[in-house]
Amino acid sequence: MECRKLELTINSANGLREVRRIFKMKVYAKVFIGGNQEMEKRTPVDKHGRTNPAWHYTMKYSISEQWLEHHGTMLVIKLYCKRKLGDRYIGEVHQSLKQLYDYAYPLGGSAVVCFPVQVGSADSEGQLCFSYRFGEKVTIEKLMLAESIASFLVTGPGGAI
């Protein structure tokens, strides 16, 4: 089976809807690929940007080549406001991995994009900007070997330095 590395950097958002009236908004993003909860990753909380947060936070994924061949596999980025009484939903961005790949492929496999943040079925408020880069196609065996070697070089033979 073949796959690609995906390096996704959540850069910033602007013009988000204000979901807190009394205290400052502290915004973070949850990222899902293909609806797989096990692949969820999060940005740190931006404590200063309020409705215009900035993270410049990079996440790395291994993406099945099959996911890039069908429009049904989605990249979903959900924005939340951190609160002590439970985090509050702000909005989200949905994009097909195939569309992202098809857009970036002529540009060398990487791109910087901005999309509207959807609040409801038709409403949008603000936008989210991120950059991404797709790596070369490799077999899973080669990818696992490369990751094992990298892990060994970082941690040493016993798993710890």
C-alpha cells in the first residue's frame, strides 16, 4: 500500500465570531482527517489574538494514497474557545484531501490557502489560513522503516537517550 506524508501548518484565523462576552477568547483548533478520531491533533491555545488568533503550528500525518483519489476524504478543522466551564464551538472548515492535493500538485506539492469558517449550514464568519505540503509517494514499509530509523537516531537503541 502506498502513502504520502502530509505536513499541515495551521497559521491563523481572522474575523472569527465572538463567543465570549466577558473574558478574552482563547482559541485552538482540532484537526481531523477522514473522520478518524484517532488521527485528531490540536494546536496550542492562542491566548492573545482573540478573534484573530495565530498559531503557526505544524502537524504531520501519513496519508493513504487511496484517500487522495476520492473526494470523500475530508480534512476537517474545528475551532474552539477554551473555557473552564467547557469549551465553546466557534466554527469549522471542511476541505477534500483530493482537492487540496490537486490544487498543490502543480505548485510542487505545497500551497497556502484560506477558507471561510462555517458556523452553520450556510453561515460563515471569518476565515482560517493554513499551509500544507504533500511528500513523495512511498510504500508503507519504506515509511515505517524511515520512521524507525529516525526514532532510533533521536532516542538511541534503548528508546531513551
